Amino acid sequence: MSMLSISLTVNGRPVTATVEPRTQLCDLLREELNLTGTHLGCEQGVCGACTVVVDGKPQRSCISYAGDSDGCSVTTIEGFDDDALMEQLRDAFSRHHALQCGFCTPGMLVTARDIILRLGETGAARIREELSGNLCRCTGYVGIVDAIEEVSRGRVAHDLRAPIVAIEGVVVRPVDASTRAPVPANHSAVSAAPSGAGPRKGWSSIEQRLAVGFPPEIVWDRLSDIRQVAACLPGAEITELEDDRVRGRMNVALGPMKIAFNGDGNVVLDAENRVGRLSGGGRDAGSGSTAEGEVEWRVLSGEGAGSLIRVNLSWRLSGRLAQFNRAGLVQDVIQRLASIFVSNLESTLKGEVINEPSIKPIGIWSLLLGVFRSRVAQWRGKNT
Ligand code: FES
Ligand code: FES
């Protein structure tokens, strides 16, 4: 198996490591760096016990590849020993009896700190919503929420329009695509649309850029047949396609939840500018959850005769699934999907066998990721 050499910063210390492509960030932290304050509960992105901060944002380390943290700055609960806000939170958790066995506590504290930094002073209802991706099996949430609310009092939110993510010196701003600085090819940038900021309240988005060694006209040709899109993605099915309207189904596995979205959408293909856009929504009858989403893909001229594919996915969940919106689970999973997509795409281009992702795709937007993979495989077959 080929190994990955990575360099990152963990709790302010430079770290180099050699990891398998499948190594999870939590395993690197716990097994190799002995940072066992990061706890593992569900190991499928649901409980939040493994939450760490990656480049300033909370992230579930159990569903993050260690390889994706190359070049990143990671802070675990141990890295907050001298953090003034974390010290206040620790004291407040003790005062409010906000822990019993303590298993959930590292993840709770990391998430709590992020809530206060983003929102400043905030109330119990919002804290519960924000905290809904962190599960506690013994204490209950009253003490936890009280502690966070107390520490939040009098605090001012950070400027959410300020840059929040830096990747290799490139700054990515939340949501507003028009202000985004260029992101290097083969890197993904995830931003959760903060409430009240950005053009779409309550929406989250992810942008992925990918350089490929085929001319834009060939790439566009392969990425503009929507009917073949559905055929490429397990769990997705297009049942109707007429003009610019598409109707279909999407089976989703989100942790232990199995959801089947039925929905429809609208497709716009701008061949002149090589821009495609699919927007729509679906509903899961079982949970009553609804999902709205939009994916836009652009094929640009790349280096030499190659192309740059830029994909922007944005989404909003409501109903039972909405608890995962801000909690980061969906962002984490989509980020992982994006990484898997890039990895699979690169494998395909090299003529290597693709390792199927071990997690199921989410929502109709993943459908497009599947499309790109398949279409590139197809055109590669035709051009080699
Ligand atoms: Fe439960 Fe990672 S261990 S979310
Ligand atoms: Fe035991 Fe939260 S204190 S799981």
C-alpha cells in the first residue's frame, strides 16, 4: 500500500508523519501522538466526542483522513490548556456539574468554545441548536447549556465576514463566492454559512477545485449529460428528465440514519461559458426532513492544455436532519466525499483501480461528484 508523508501543526508543534491513505485523523492523534484527550465514541461522525479544531473550525476527527490534514493546523483539547476562554469553560462546566463520566467533555468543550467565539453572547435555545451534534450519554444537557450560556455573557461575536480558513497561505472567506481568493487545485475548502451572514442564511457550502489534463471542451462535453449523472452514483436514480426539469431519488446514510429523499430540481447548462447548475430539493417521508441544494460546476482553462474544474455545493437541511446543519457533520462528510472524489478521480486518470468510498453519498449534490468521476473515466477510456 502506498503511504502518505504529511506535515502539519498539532497544538502549535510541527509534526511529520507517514500514514496510510485510510488513516483517520483521530488515530494519528491518539495512536501516534498520544493525544488521548480526543475521545472516540461512535466513530461514524455522529456523537462529536472526537471533535478537534482544524484550521480554526471544529471537525470530527473520526471521519477526517489524516492525509487531508497535510499542511493544516490541528488543535486538540490538550492544545487549549493555556487558552483563557477554555479555562473559563472548564471552570463553568465544573460549577454547573456539566460532566459525569467526562467522555463527551473534550468534544463538548471544543464545540462550546467555537459557539462562543462565533456567536458571542447567546441564549439557551441557540446553544442547544448549535450543540446538537454533540451527544452526552449520562449528564444530560442542562448543566452543559447553562455553563456555556454563562461564559458567553457579555462576549462579542467574532467578525464572521473575516477570513476563517487559511490553506497554504490562501484565504477562503465564508460563503460569498465572489470574494473567494483562489484555492490551489486538489484542495477543498469548507465554510459553514453563519447565520445572518452571507447571501444565503442558514446555508452551508463547500468548494472543490480540480486540475485535469484534458482540454476544457472535452471536459465540458463529458460533464454536461445529466442523465448519465444518475447512472453513475450508487443510491441515486433519475426517474424523469424533461428539458431542464429533473426528478429522482437519493438514498442517504448519515451515521446510523437511513434516509431516502424524493425530489426534483432544475438544470441549467451554459455551454458558452461552460457552467452547469443543478438546484432543487427533496423530502424524506420517514423523518419529515427536507433538503435544498445547489451545485454549480465550471470548466475553466487550466495549465497548458488542461482544465480546471470548479465545483461549488451549497445546501440547507430542515426537519430532523437540521440538527446536523451547523453541527458540522454534514460538512465533515461532504468534505470527506470531496476528498474521496478527488482521490478517485486522480486514480481513474492514472488508470488505477478506484477504492469505493466506505461512506454513502449524501444528497443530490453528491450525485454530481459521482458524475465527474464516472465521466472522466468514460472520456479517459475514449481518449486512451
Ligand atoms: Fe463520534 Fe467521531 S467518535 S463523531
Ligand atoms: Fe458522560 Fe457526557 S458526561 S457522556
